[in-house]
Amino acid sequence: MLDFKTTVIASAAALVIGALGGWTANGWRLNGKIDQMIARHSLDLSKATEAALAETVRLQKVKDDALEEANKLAQKNANAAASARSELSRVRKQLANSVTIGSATCASTRSYADTLSLVFGECATRLTEVAKDADGHAADSRTFQRAWPRK
């Protein structure tokens, strides 16, 4: 039979080997769980990145469409402004050529026509500026509203 000392040493060795084996097996099990968590996180991150990219593309298209529409409207407004300038020029010429005031003297008629042309020109210039500013503000507002993200 084995003596007591040998039995204690063998039992201690078995205990240490068992503990190390358990420790190692538990480490493998926990490493497996960590690997699963990392894989799940990577998959979730990939899905979130794809979703963010799709949303970015969608919002970019909304913005691009709004800018395209704003550019078309700006061109339409520019054409309307050119037409208004042309009409204004026609009216100025007509006014300059057809100033007749019944019984007024020649000097007073000239003074009246000069003053009228000056005031009319200033009004027309200012009105054109106001219309241009209003069109710009309206176009900016419309662009911002259409480019704003909607779900």
C-alpha cells in the first residue's frame, strides 16, 4: 500500500491538475462567449452602417432634388425679371416720346417730364430690386423646406 505522504502528494497533484483543467475549460468557454459577442457586435455595426448609408443617400437625393427645383425656379424668375426690364424700358421710351400736357408752357412741360422720368426710373429700379430680393428669399425658403429631412 501507499504511504500517507504519497497519497497526499498524489491527491494534491490531482487537485492541481483538475483545477488547471477546469480553469482552462472555463477560459475556453468564456473566450467562446466573447467571440460570439464580438461577431454579433460586428454584424450589428455592419447593419447600422448600411442603414446610415442608405439614409444618407436618401437625404442627399432630397437635397439634390430641392436644389434642382430651386435652380429651375431661379431661372424662371430671371426670365421674368428680364421680361419686366424689357417692359420697363419700353414704357420709359414711350413716356419719353409722348409727354404732352395740354396748356402747360414748354419749360414746365420739360421740367415735369424730367421729374416724372427721374421718379419713375427710381421707382422702377427700386421695385426691380425688391422683386429680385423677394424672389431670392422665396427660393431660399422653398429650398430649405424641401431639403429638410422628412421620414
